[in-house]
Amino acid sequence: MDFSSLSVGGSCLKLPELSCCFRQRETQPPGLGLEFYEGAIRLPESSAPNTKNVSHTITADLNLTDADGVQGVILANRAITGGYMLYVNLDHHLVYEYNYFDTERTVLTSPDPLGDGKVEVKFTFVYDGNDACEAGIGCGGTANLYVNGEDTVDSKRIEKTVPARFGIETQDVGIDLMSPTSNDKDYDPPFEFTGGTIEKVTIELSPSSPEPDEEMGQQEFWDKIIQEVIR
């Protein structure tokens, strides 16, 4: 994929003792997904699809040739301070883990191990909306995990989400080249994907989800983020 084709609008906030640039996603036409392939690594968070404050779907098409050996990272966009990972654990179960500022973690796991052959795994997040929490940004939603079908294999609430940036690390497909966001004792980076191939990962952002308020002032923006972290 030509990453230079990913165009993201940006704003830069400057405080007396802190300068932080963050980028907000552009409005995405319905049904448009951004595709990534195994080996797409070290994509800066500011250039990766921005899944914050928005409903989104992550779909991975896998071709598994060794069910007894399948394990490792499918997609990771995280820092040790926050983010998410979709991976297969050492018991060959699909796992999605969300890290909220290293204070709250939400883990979804498939009840059965993945089998050989063509496998589609999918994660969806249905965002409550920016008007659903007092801070007006970084609100919660419902997370769902799927394997080869429309029925969920696990579903949980994520009550608080990271409103702006996970950190200074990158998005990786098929490997974890930076610090792990998982507390799983068996998760040992780089935790490269084995037992098959990742044919494609598609990230789709919902065009109907509310955008962050671009008119929000600098001080109000940071006040809201701080409120979310400490509440």
C-alpha cells in the first residue's frame, strides 16, 4: 500500500510548557476501508486510521496452514501508555486488548482456538457518541469480537477510551516492534505472526460518527482530556 496516499488533517496545540500536535480524521465516505498488509510496519500513529471518538471495524483475512502453531500479532496500534492490539495468544485463541492509559484494560477472547484454512476475524466498536460522557470526548462504547460469521464470540463494554493520542509509537501489522500494551504474561514482543499468513487487514471508520469539536479551545481540550484520565 502507498502510505503517502493517506491524507490526514491536523491541528497543533501549544501550551506554555507543552507542545503537542494531534491530527483528526477526515470525513470518510461510507463503506471505504483502508487496507494494510503483512509487513506494513512503523506507520506513525498520526498517519494511521484514527479510531478514537468514532465507531469502527477492524477485519483481518487470514490463511492459516498450521493451527497448532498459529500465534502472534495481527494488528497493533499502541504504546505502553495506551492503545489496542488484535492478536492470537499461545493457546491459539483470538484476542483483542484495549489499554486505557495503563489504568484500565479490556480484553475480549474467542472461546475456541482458530482452525486451519481461510479465517476472517473481525472487531467492531460501537461508539456511544461525544455527548454520552461529561468530558464530551473519549467516551465509551461496546466492543465485539467475531470469527467467521455474524455471531459475536465475545462482547464487552469499554467505558472510557483514549481521546487523543496513544503515545509516540507506531502501527504494525504481523509483528510488535515497540513496547507492548498487553499485560498477558505470554505476550513477548516482537511476537511475530506464525502458523499462516495475514492476507489483509481492513480498518473502516464509521462516517456517521460524531467528529471532535474543531472549535474547541486549547485549554478546554486539555481540560477535557485530564478529566477523562482522572475520573
